[in-house]
Amino acid sequence: MHETMIAESLLEAISAEAAKQNAKPVNARISCGTLNAINDEVLCFAFEAITKGTLCEGMKLEIEHKPMQGLCKNCNESFKIDLSCLRCTKCGSEDFKLLPDAPLLLEEIEFQTEQ
């Protein structure tokens, strides 16, 4: 399962940042492209399983899927791909190229603040 490897990488990155911040992480937000073959439920399950007994246990993992983007060859506009209407949203041209899918990124880590 590649979600387990992703979960392990996330745990490593979050744990390293938690050590630098000397704080407990409570929430993390990741993003990835639409074509990225990540199953949200499987990733969250794997992350929950591997964080048991660690500083990251109980963390919430949020996953945002970024839409595919196209670049119009007619007007040079960058636009979100709508699979039901494959046209430039600015000029209506059907002549465009797909831009690279968004990579998997750890966008933000929220830490518990002392009160």
C-alpha cells in the first residue's frame, strides 16, 4: 500500500517539526493533485495506525485535492479543467495543454498551544 509509505513519511516530517517547535501537533493539512492515486480513507487509517504511541497520536489529517489545470494555446489563460466541458474558461477554445498535476505536499501543521 503506498498510502502506508506516505503516512510514514508524514509522521517523520511532522515529528521532526514538532521536535523543532517543542510542541504537540494536533492537525496537519496536505494537498495533492486530482490524478494522484491517494485514497483518503486508507491514508487516514494508515496514519492513525502508525501514530499510535507517538507524539502524533490523535492528530487530524486533512487532505485537499487540487483540480487539474490547463493552459489555453489560444489566449494563454491558465484554468481549472472541467471534465464535462473541456474548453478554456476565458475564450472557449478547445486547444489547450494539460499542466502537470499538483504534487503531494505537507501544507500546514497546527500545534497545540499552551494555555
